[in-house]
Amino acid sequence: MSHHIIEFKEVFFRYPDGTAALRGVSFRIVHGESVGVVGANGAGKSTLLQHLNGCLLPTSGQVTIGDLNLTAATRGEIRRKVGSVFQNPDDQLFMPTVFDDVAFGPLNLGLDKAHVRERVESALSRVNGLALKNKPPHHLSAGEKSAVAIAAVMAMEPDILAMDEPAANLDPRSRRSLIGLLKTFQHSKLVASHDLDLILDVCERCIVIGEGRVVADGPSEDILSNRTLLEANNLELPLSLQRR
Amino acid sequence: MNFHTQYFDLGRLDRLSYRRTAVHSLDPRAKVIATGLFLVTVVSFPKYDVAGLVPFLLFPVLAATLGEIPIGFILRKVLIVSPFAVFVGIFSPFLDTRTVAVIAGLPVSAGWLSFASILLKFALTVSAALLLVATTSFPGVCHALRRLGCPPIFVSQLLFLYRYLFVLAEEAMRIVRAWDMRAFAGRGRGATVFARLVGVLLIRTLDRAERIYQAMLCRGFAGDIPRLGTLRLRSVDLVFVAITAVFLGACRFFPVTEGIGLLAQGIWR
Ligand SMILES: Nc1ncnc2c1ncn2[C@@H]1O[C@H](COP(=O)(O)OP(=O)(O)OP(=O)(O)O)[C@@H](O)[C@H]1O
Ligand SMILES: [Mg+2]
């Protein structure tokens, strides 16, 4: 299926203040692949992920999602396919109650009410958040906000998932269930995280970003067990590999 | 009262709306209409009519009692904003010095009368609005406004105001806390530092607005905020609106206070 392919060709991106955050990124992700994006702080992971849903447009180079080239004209259509979870959940939860927030996307997709309700409930229960349904987002803890932000995206049933530090605020049990949830997601996904154990668990492939370039790209087991490569990028071996 | 307690008080207004009482379970639209009628009626009273306004106090008192909203809490909120009304009305006693009545041997000027009426109108309208939010929740009010035909852009603005008021307050609190921790013994506490903190807050807010808008676009936003409609107008709601309208009409067009006064005198004799 060609419509779940993600392709970056020589993508450059410069922020308005002149910071060159991406300097020639190229890779291709085929349907169903699960890819981790790792790298030091400021390496360009978040910037890269924001290209997937057209929040940012490349300064030069080309991003292809499915059979569409990302441009100002196609980004509306691309957004329907790509579900993105941002690094800061407060940016993502903008409706007055958790229920309304999770329902926002499905309603905009034009689903009927019974269907929307069903999707909201199932998405919330998958992140253990059904009890939060009627709360306003500002009364949630940081981890609960993350969980709801994930549910809000899952409720749209996207073709491609892009997540930026999804596990940052989660307690160990919620992190476990997030890992389970990610494993059940059949389509292509990109996960940026400093939680290398999570990447090792969820993603079969891993891309290392350093100073806006792809430094390494290959099977997670190979990359995440390469101590020299990791340490050159401010990372260290995943805990599960340190014991061996 | 400092910033932190104010912030948590805001949250309290919010939590009051989670209760389940007869007032809370009325349809939000009915409550919005009733409150709207109440506001219009109160504001429409002539400048010098204080006695006529008194019966209207019954409305907030009843709503607070039936809705189990602590009256002290509402009064405190009214007091916090009252300097505004005092400012608006304070000049009339000096400008309008005609004596209109003599109470207990003291002459009462028209100016004082209109000042009292301004304060009373203010207290009535503000407490009614607060009670509406405390018994309906702010989103509930917005939802009702939308269903009553308010333009979507206006309702979206209100919803965002509510949602991000808290985020902004938290942001401000974080900045103040971080600054407080690193400014010692009068150093770094000047006006210039303060001005820069405000600048930082503004920039963070703009950045955040941009990110939120992006997040909304990512979830298919196209101008209107849809919501699952669960409102159902029951006969109770209609009865409620009807009774309110009759009560307000009666208090507006008949001298109820005088009537009660005469009645009391009658019993007295
Ligand atoms: N809005 C912005 N304006 C200017 N420069 C920015 C902006 N956002 C990020 N940058 C810069 O772009 C570079 C890449 O940032 P990015 O947020 O993509 O890093 P990251 O890999 O996600 O880091 P982290 O692991 O800390 O989340 C950094 O050098 C950063 O300073
Ligand atoms: Mg980042």
C-alpha cells in the first residue's frame, strides 16, 4: 500500500531566526514500519516530526506522505492521515473537557454522533483514561494530560502516527500500557524519544539524528547496542542491554 | 489576597459546577435565557429606583441556596470586582445634590440614591453571572450560547479564554516562581526586570497560541468547534423560564416593595 509511505528527500529546514535545524535529511519508511528517532537535545527530532503533518514546511527538499508531496496546498489532506502527539500536551488539549477534546477530531472528520461517542470511549479506555472523561484538562496531572493527548490522536484512527516523547510524563504502568498500545497500531509510525528501552521495544528500526542530519539508520538492535555511536550522540545503552 | 489564592479560587468556581442539584441539572439554555432576562430587567430600572431593585435579590439568593453554592464565596467575588462599580458611581452624590427624601431626619440626595442603585445593579448582575457559571460550568454556558444561535467565532473565543486562562496563569506562576528563587535580597527585583518578565510571558503566550492553532489544524479544525449535542429541553426547563419571566415582569412593572410594605403595615396595625 503506497499510502502509508513516508519519504524525506534532502530536507533542509531553517527557523525564522536563522537556526538550521535540519540539514539534508533523507529516509524512506514503508507501510507498517515502526521507526524510532533518537538523538541529543536540540538534534532536530521535534523539527523533523513537525514536517510529517505540515506544521512546518521544508525550506528545501521534499517530504512525501503516501502519494502526496507536502506543500501548503496538500497539508490539509495530509493532516487527515497523520496523527501527531506533540511534546507538550498542554498545546494539544484545547477543549474544555477531556471528552470534548477527544471528540474534537472525530467530529471534524464528519462522523455521526454514536460513532464519535464509541471512538472516544474506546480511545480513552485504551489509555486508562475513561475516568477522566468529564474533567477539564487543567485539572489533570502531567501524565494524565499525556495520556489524553494520545487518546485524542488515536480516536482519529490515523494512517500514520508521529509521536514526540510520548512517554515523558508517564508512570511505569502507563508507560507499559502505552508500549502495548503502540504495538497494536498496525500502520507506519515514527516515535521520537530519549526512552531508548521504549524504542527498542516498539520499533524495529531506528534513526539517529545529530545536528540536523541522519547519523545512522538501521535495525534498532544494531543501533541501540552500538555504544560508540550512542555516546557520540549524548545517548547511552538502553538499560535492558546494559545488563548483558 | 495574592495571586496564588486567586488562581485556586478560579478553579473553585469550576469545581462548583460539578455538583448535581436541581439547579445544575436544568438545561443550560434555559439558565442562559433566564439570566439574560434577569440582567436586562435589572439594568432597565430607572436611575433613582432603589426600592424596586430589592426584590431581585431573591433571584441570586434562591439560585445559590437551591444550587448549594456558598453565598459567602459569591459575595467575596462580587467584592473583589466592586471597586469598578464604586469608581463609576462615586461622582453622582457630588454632582446630583437635590434632596429627594428625608430618612430618619437625614436628607438623602438624588446622587446618593443613584449611587446606591448603581451598586445594587452591579452586585445583582455580577452575582447572577457568577451563579450561572457556578451552576452550569463555563463550557456549558458556551455550548448553550452556540445552540441559541451565537456566532461560532464568538463562542470559540470564549472557550479558549476559559481553557487558556488557567494555562496562562500557570505559566505566569512558573515564571514568577523561577524568578523568585533566583532573585536575592532586593537584587534583580527592579522595574526593568519585571518589565522583562512580562515580555517573556507575552512571547511565550504568542508561541503557545501558534502551537495550539497548529494542533487544532492537525485535528481537522475548520472554523467551528463541533460538540456532541446532548441537550434536551424538558418541561421543567420551560416551566423554570416561564416562572422566572413572570417573576421578573411582576417585580419590574408592579411596585412589589411598596405592596409588601403596605401589607406589613396592615399586619402591624
Ligand atoms: N521555534 C524555534 N525557533 C528557532 N529555533 C528553534 C525553534 N525550535 C527549535 N529550534 C532550534 O532547532 C534545533 C532543533 O530543535 P528540536 O526542537 O527539533 O530538537 P529536539 O531534537 O526535539 O530536542 P529535544 O530532545 O530537546 O526535544 C535546536 O537547535 C533548537 O534550538
Ligand atoms: Mg524535541
